[in-house]
Amino acid sequence: MKTTILTLAAALIGGAAWAGETAPGDVVYADGAVEASLTGTPGDVANGAMVVGSKKHGNCVACHQVSALADVPFQGEIGPALDGAGSRWSEAELRGLVANAKLTFEGSMMPSFYRVDGYVRPGNAYTGKAPDGPLTPLLSAQEIEDVVAFLATLKDE
């Protein structure tokens, strides 16, 4: 009996680790919001701030201003300021906005950071050719969770 319980526990733990990340095509949106974590693990606020401010990752500051990242130069004005984002939107709404803002704001210029299909003409970088293989999301599931964790800290005072 003890061996059966241990085997069952090990199978459940192993299955949970394997099933931890939601693939882009499996994300469930409800009015643009995504209730369930994409990874099953909490986001890292510091890494989220790095993704938001990094030109090599999310580069959110190319379009948005973020006072908490005042040291990042050349912040944009195309999108709304992200100050107070954690007060304006729930965690589920933030996750949906970062993953695919077009489901909440039709016609938005914001990239769908966790989407791999439904594009009109995806290209292979700047070559003018079609992609060589399947598309990958702009951000990983964990990076989405990290950005959501960071944005949730941006509260109105």
C-alpha cells in the first residue's frame, strides 16, 4: 500500500511538472483575460522589469512610459503609460493583455507576445522570405508571468 501511494505521488508530481507550461495555442481567454498562470509558477518581478525595459526582450518601453524604469532611455508615447497598471487591471487581465492585447483592444498596435499563428504574412527576420519553420512566441510563458508580476506592482499611489 505504501509503495502504491508513493508511486502515485511521484506520478502526480512528475505529471504536474510536465504539464506546467501552457502552449500558446492552448491559452484560454475570457473577454481577453487569462485567469490561469501560463507556467503554474509565480512570476519574478525583477526579471519582469528587465523584460519590460530590455530592447532584446519585450521592449515595452519602446511604446510605453514606465516611471519605475526611469533609468531606461527613449521611452515611448504610442501606448498608455504603464504607471498604475496594477491598479487598473487584474492579474488575469494583465496576462491577457501581454499575451495578446488584440483580444481586448481590437486594432491595437501592441504585439501579441504569446501567439504563434493567425498572422497574415510572417517573415523570416528582415529577409523578405517566409519563416523557415514554425513560429515561436516573442516571449516565453515564464517571461509573460514575469512581466505580469512586474506590472502588478505598478499601483496608483
